[in-house]
Amino acid sequence: MQSGKWSVVAILREPREVLERFVAWHLHQGADRIFLYFDDPEDPGIAAMGRFGDRVVVTRCTEAFWEELGVLDAVNFTKRQNAAILHAYRQIKDGWVAVVDGDELMWSRDRPLSEVLASLPESDRSVVFRPVEYVNFPQQPDRLLFRRFIDGDLLDKVFGIFAVYMNRNRGFAGHVTGKTLTRAGLEVSRAHPHWFVDAQGKRITDGSKTLDDGCALLHFYFLNYADWRRKADFRLKAFRNGRRDLLLAKMNRLVKLGRERKLRHLWSRLHQITPEQHDTMKAHDLLLELDMDMKGIVHQYFGEVEEHLRMAG
């Protein structure tokens, strides 16, 4: 049987508790190595990575590092991200390479991820794990609930008049593409956060896994309002740079007017669900609920957790 060895690559600038969850989870899932590119070269979370030896490879993204990679416009995060991904990929000589963000976790339900990868046809150069997206249920905030894609008439049933803002991404607030695991050692010309591009300029996207296959990308997208609001200006650059949709237009208007109460309400509609929505989604098999001790996993690798992730509020 071929190797199912896999490594994780991420460039990140996240709160300590998000970083620790990301690292602990992927070590627990059996990742061979984790390549972390710290967008803030003085990130206070770097110090804790030394305990893992060569299983966690840290790169401080200094100005000299970006200059070495030829990233002249270091202000553009997408350019930095793609350059870091490619830098990591070319260091990994065997197995598979998973490119994910700090708020995303690779997950397999029935068997280790290494077995899933080892079972893939040798002709598959890559496999995309489709996402499920965390939603907060205020009545039971400790439950780990994730929504699946929502299409057609179900969008109206779940979201009512708010469906007009949710149909672009199939009921998600974040991306629907998922993230790709790609075999190491391929001839790639450039990187993208969701895939690699081969020497002929074509995307390397051969296969995919969904929740029906027992696999998913767990996307903890904007757990709380403070995080969402802090990053609103970054997201709105997409609106100002020409990507215009109803949701970004609404956000842009509310931010310009300083309507904080309405912005908080918008966040709630995007990332929380009501009891009625919960029941509708559960009845139509649109919710994944995970029973796992995430705090315990983090504790196993980092010791006592001083402050847990705020899942809402």
C-alpha cells in the first residue's frame, strides 16, 4: 500500500488559543510535520512550538524572508500566502501536503487520515476536502455544530428573507471550495490557497472527499463578533477591489455609517442559528454534530489552557 504520510502548511496570524488548537489537533490526527509561517515574526506563540522538535517547523516571516522569496509587494497578504505555501511545498519530499488556514482543521470520521490517503488511486495527484462550517447555537453554546451545503428551496426554509445573502455560497458565510491535499514532489509552477498549479498552468485538482465520504474540512469561521469585526476592513477590500455581492455591500454600508448594533446583528444572522433553524436543518440532515473533547486535545499538547476559545459573543 502506498504511503499516507501527510504534512500541514499554514501561514497565520492568529490568537494564541487558535494557534494551539490548530497545532494540537493536527498532531493528534497524525500529521507527520506542521510547517508554520508566522506572518508576525515576533508572534508570542512561536516560543511554545519548540517543544515539538522537528514535527513543527517554524518560519518567521521577516522582511528578509520575503525579499529572499522575491515578494516585493509584501503588503499584499495573498501574495505572501502563495509564496509561503510554495516555499513549504518544495521542502516536503514525500507523502501529501495539506494547505489550510489557522481556523481550519482536517477531519476524518471513520479512520485515520493517513489511511484515507493511502487508499487513494495512485493516479490521483490531489484530493479536496469539502468544508463544513461551524455555527453557534446560543441555547446550547458548547455543542460543536457544523452546517453542510444548503441549496434550492432549503435556503429559504432555513434563512427566510436572509437567504438572499446566503445563496452565493450555498448557505455558508465562508468559502465552499474546501482545501486540497496534494502529493509531494510534483512539478508545480505556483501555489494558491485552495490548490497548486502544474507546469502547464492547470489546477491540480483530481479528486474530492465530502462529509458523505466521512471526511471534511472543519471551518471555524469567525467564532465571535469581536474577531469578525476586527477583520471586517480586510474583507471589505474585496468589495472595494471589484468583488461585489449583496452581503459585502451591506457590510460596507454599515461599516461606513458606524452602525455597530446592526453589524452585530448581521454577524449573528451569519454565524448563529435559532432553535427554529436548528430544527429545520436537523430534519433535513444539514447539521454535523461532533462529540469531541477539543479542550482535552489542546491540554494534551500544551498543558493547562489559560483561556479557551470564545465560541460566541
